[in-house]
Amino acid sequence: GLPLVRWVGKPQGRDPFLDTLSGHTLAVTSLAFSRDGTCIVSGSKDKLAKIWNAATGAEVHTLTGHLGGVLSVAFSPNGTRVVSGS
């Protein structure tokens, strides 16, 4: 899969990718962290939105139902809901 999280300001000699979240089959178009930093939501051209555990990189849930690629994702201010748009 494509790397989704890039380490900015990485120490010299370290891999530039902090973690790779694998699961989408097409390009990722949108990412957002939950307010508390525990989850990441991603949207992709594969018509899926996925929720990930930010600490482990594990996929928590897949949201289906879009007829086109998911272009935007966001968490609600209190972090209890996710919205996605295509």
C-alpha cells in the first residue's frame, strides 16, 4: 500500500516513513486525525473510508456506500462521528 503518514523533521539516517497504513486499493485522497490523536480516518478513490488506530496502525473499521471516490473526511468536534464526502 501507499504510505499515508510521513515523518516530518525525521532524524538523519532514519526511514522517512513513520508508519504505513495498508488497506486501500487506490490512491488516498484525504486524511484526518481525531481531536485526541487516537484515530485516523482516510478516504480513497476506492470508494471507501477507513478508520485506523493511530498508535498501532491497525484498521478499526471500513465505511462503505459511496458511489464515487471519497474526497474528504473529518471527525466531529467531540470525536464520536466521522463524515465523508464523494
